[in-house]
Amino acid sequence: MRLLTADEFTATIGTPPTAADVEGPPPFDFWTYYDAIPHEHLAGHDFSREEVTNVWQMPDGIHQHVLIASGTPNVFMALVLNLRTASVLGHHLLDLNELYGLNQPPETPLDEQ
């Protein structure tokens, strides 16, 4: 199970990605890979619902990102699928809270200080 760095994950993102149907059949069974992800790669987040919330098709026609929600808002396990080889390239813990500063307490406006 290959844990992708942020740079490796970002390198598989094409512009613009296209949203794919999360209710549609997956291109291949990736759940065996998902089930084998080491616990320490989950960074303490609960992914037990195994809920796919977003699927993004990259314009290169090779990569697809499958986002599995955690119990923590805005935190996903992103599986990077290689559609050419019908294999999982790797996985990446996508924490949008950390990446974009979401769920941070609002800063006090300067005029209120």
C-alpha cells in the first residue's frame, strides 16, 4: 500500500478534473486495496463508513481520484486509480481543514482589537 506524498498526489491532478458519478459502478474493485491500508496511514481518523463522496476524473484519461469520507468533516482518504492498468497507484490523506485552514477560529477583525 503506497502512501503518496502531497507532491505525488498533486502530480496526478489535471486541470480541470471532471466530477464522475459516485453512484455508478467503479472502473474496478479498489476495496481490497482500501481494506489493506495500514491503520497508521489513517492518522486517527475514522473511515469505517466506507462512504465514497466524490469521484474525480482527470483530463489525462488515466487517473481517477476516489474520495472516501472520514468521520471528520473535510478529511478524506483519496485513492488514486490508474485506469490504464486497472490498479491503485496509491492513497493520500486529504485533509482540507489543514490544507485550506478550514474549521479554524475566525480572526478578530482589526477594528475590534
